[in-house]
Amino acid sequence: MTAPVWLLIALPLAGAVVLLLGGRRADRWGHLLGTAAAVASFVCAAALFAGMLGRDAAHRATTETLFRWVPVGELQVDFGLQLDQLSMCFALLITGVGSLIHIYSIGYMADDPDRRRFFGYLNLFLAAMLLLVLADNYLGLYMGWEGVGLASYLLIGFWSHKPSAATAAKKAFIVNRVGDVGLAIALMVMFSAVGAVSFTAVFDAAPQLGEGTLTAMGLMLLLAACGKSAQVPLQSWLGDAMEGPTPVSALIHAATMVTAGVYLIVRSGPVFNLAPHAQTAVVVVGAVTLLYGAVIGCAKDDIKKALAASTMSQIGYMVLAAGLGPVGYAFAIMHLLTHGFFKAGLFLGAGSVMHAMDDEVDMRRYGGLRKALPVTFVTFGLGYLAIIGVPPLAGFFSKDGIIEVALGAGGLKGVLLGGATILGAGLTAFYMTRVMLMTFFGQRRWADHGASEATGETQGPHPHEAPAVMTWPMILLAVGSVTAGAALAVGGTLEHWLEPVVGSGEIHHVLPVWVVTVIVLSVVAVGIAIAYRMYGARAVPEQVPAGSPLTVAARRDLYGDAFNETVLMRPGQTLTRGLVELDDEAVDGAAAGLAAGVSRFSRGLGRLQTGFARSYALSMLAGAAVVVAMILAVNLW
């Protein structure tokens, strides 16, 4: 008998409640409880997966209705969970990679006085992401969506004593709120057009809806996906999110938050399949972002920000594939799963390097670390080979599959998309080779500040390998980076697994598969060669060179923040000031003027109230005389 689906969410949620409400009494064992909750959730996911394998494809999906959630008039929403082949992939990734990140964090955060609170936030993150992918309706998905946004804010700003971390957390929160407006509007459109927000009801009704309604729904879902998955134009928060502890970067970039947008698009496939204009918008966003992130990654000297730009680019590949419909859904999810292994391994490897280098993140202060950090070097190197698509590692199968799907779009569209994905592969090879060479090869470039007067010991970094609690998760992720692609791709394993949920399509091969492979590997080789010529065959300068205008632009994130400031923030401030002035001068002025008029009128009336009886008698006599005069005048007339 398998575990109930709700237990997947309940375990990390219970861990978060205990750790965040338990106070300092839980400091000594809080990290162990948080890790145990994550591992227990993974065990439940594995048990549910085994049970799912024991049933035929048509009966693998299960649903659980826990309680009536929103019984309001025509809006009747149950709090229900759905575990099918698609959500099963995410449940295993979130809990499996999430558990390894928890274990790694035991060592990485060992000296942090707030380690218990950190693990509470990690558990909260897992619970929210699991709710997002397991909900059987868009309102439950929205609840998990907002929970992930809250948890990311707490984790990115965990070291809030640093102004940069506090600012980065607020930036991520606000940018994601912009995307969340899209999901909220999509919910409203669904209820208005369908009268329900459950997946089943919306997808069953989709063929009867007008194309305009479906397009509006799809575009709003895309806006939401852009926020969570850091796609253009809502990508600006991702690089700043590196201000959080490195395990947070691995969790956000590999297993949870940035994959949410891809999940939303693939889950909403029945809507996008009937809305070609929205589908085209998805493809354009993915193609632009995969190149946008790759260009930025080519110029970053901060190792974590280089990997963050890489994440933006790789998610762009997934979004592009998802925008190509049923033929691309399985490859989008395949790349998402393989990316979960090698990108988590790369981030944890970066954390290991920082651990060895006194939290230094500038790769120009590294060099020659392969001998001092042999385990980190090998595991990071395998992740590097996987992400650039060297066969037979994981990225080769998933990324090349997306390239073939893009080329198969046919005509000019196929040429443009195929060209973008191949160019992205070359850029990926360049910036990741650059990271490898600057970090692990060449001469050491870190500072030696001489001997301490107090202790006589040499000051400065002392590169050393991380403890076993950190290296073993890196080793396991490296194994996944090597084997996951073949396990998912050979024989169409993942395609057949997902077919009952996302459908299937046949790739139109404009070129033989081996020709595409040769072309892609040749472009990758060119990227490696250029990086080696620039950073391997010559000494890496410790000071940042001036660079070309494109390099300067890439270092500044292609002026994404400047664009937002000029196009959105400044006009927004001007509009706000204008509204404030309108409120002060017009609204408040009118209210104040009316009050002053009433006050003057009252004072005038007050002068008539003298308090003398003779005055009142005279007024009554005058009034009576006026009335009599009026009566006589009427009668005479």
C-alpha cells in the first residue's frame, strides 16, 4: 500500500512549522529535523512512483479531494491533489534534489547561528513547490505559487543584515508579483468563461471557447511563467537572487522556483494548443531568453551570477520547447530534469569553492584550484560537460532533442529557432569553459596577506576540500548529470511516460540526426576553443579589462535594470506624483472648500440666533406680515 499524496506536502510543511515556531529550543537539532522531513518526503515520492509503475498507463493518475475549499455561489473549489505522470516527475525532482541540498546545507551552514530558521525556510519552500505541482486546480496551484514566492523572499534575504541581500529579496518579490498578476487574471478569465478553475473543467471546455479567450488566457499564463522562471521581460531578479546562501541558489535554480513556469505552460498544454498566437509568444520568449542569458553569462566574473545567467538561458530552452506544442513538451521536461541534476551540482560546486576561498565569488581571484579541491573539480567538471552537451552526458540528450524539435518547426521558423538553439549551445560552451578555466586551471590568483602578528599564521584563503556532508551530495548529483539523460531518452522512455498527460507529436527531421549532432558538437567545440584561447592559453588578468561595448552591456545584464528603471520605474514615479498632487489639490481641495463653505454658512446662521425673546417676537411678527401680504396679493390678483 502506497502513501497518501498529501503526505508529500505535509512532511516538509510540518518540519517548517516546528522549526519556525519552535524557537531557540530547536537550534541543536533543527537542521536534522528539516533534513529528515525532506528525505521522508522523497521516500514517499519514491513509494508512490513504485506504485504508479505497477499500474497500466491509463490508470496511473490518482486524485485526492481533502475538503471543500471555496463554496461561494457559483465558485465551488475543492482542495484536491492530483498525482499523474507529469507531477510525479516534479515530485521526484523536488524532493530528491531538495533532500541533497538539505544534506549539503548541514555542512555549509554549520557556523550560522540561525541555521534552524534557514532549514525551516527550506522546508517551507519544498512544501509550497509540491503543492504547486500536485494541485488539481489552478487555485491550488496559485496558492503554492504564492508560497514559493514568499519562501524565496525569505531565503534570498536570509542574511538581511547585508543591504544587498535585503534589496535583492525585495526585488525578487516585486518582480514576481508582476508575473503573479498574470496568473490572477488568468484565473478570472477561466471562471468567467468556464465557471470553474479545475484542470479537468478548463481543459474539457477549452475546445468550445473562442480563440480570443484562449489567447488572453494563454498570454496571462505566460506572463506568470516569465516571472517565476525569470524569462524576458521579467528576468532581472535572478542574478540578484545570488545574494542568498549558495544552497538557496541551487534550490531556486535547479529543483524548484524557476521550473514552475515551465510546469505551468506544459500543464496548460490543452489551452496553448488551441491558442496559436499565445503559443508563438511562448516560443519567442524562450528563444530571446536563451540567447539573452547566454550573452550575459559570457561576461560575468562572479561565479554564482555566471551560473544564474546560465539558468536563465537553459530555462529559455525549456520554454521554447514547450511553445512548440505536444512534440516539444516531453523534451522541455527532459531538459528540466537533467538540468535539475547538473545545475544543482554546479551551484553546490560553486558553494564548495566559496567555502574553500573565504566566500570569495570573483573568479579572477581563483585559479589552479583543481589540485586543492579534487572532488569539487571532478563533480563540477562532470556538470560542466553535461550542460554543454558532451555525449553521452545528460545535457546531450535533452538539449539536442530540443534543437531537433526547433529545426523541425519547418520553414523560416525552423531556421530561426534552430539557429538560436545552436548558437545558444556555442555560447553555453564558451561561458562554461570560461568558468572552468578561471576557477580550476592556470596560476593561483588569490591574495596572500602575509603572516598574522597575533598567531603567526598566513592570512588569506587556504583552499581545502569541503567535508563529506557537502561532497557526497555533489557526487550523487554528478552521477545524475552523467546518467539521467540516457535513462530518460533511450527508447523514448520519458516521452512514453508523459504521453497520457501531455500528448505526443512526431519530430519533422529536416536533417539526419547524426548531421544535427555533428553541427551542434562542432559549434560547441568552437565555443570551447575560443574560451581556451582567451582564458587558458594566456594569463587571466586580475583586474577587469575595459572590454567591447557588448561586453560592457553583458556585465550590466544587457541594461535590463536600466530599461526597467527608464520605461517602468521613472514613469511610474511620475504618475504616482501626479496622482498625489491631484489628490492633494483637486480631491482634498474640493473637500476642504466644501467644508469651509458649510462653516461660513453655519456662522452666518449663528448670527441670527441672538438669544433675546424680543428679537424672536419681532421675527415672528415680520414673518406673519409677509405671509399676510402674500395672501392679499394673491387674492387681489
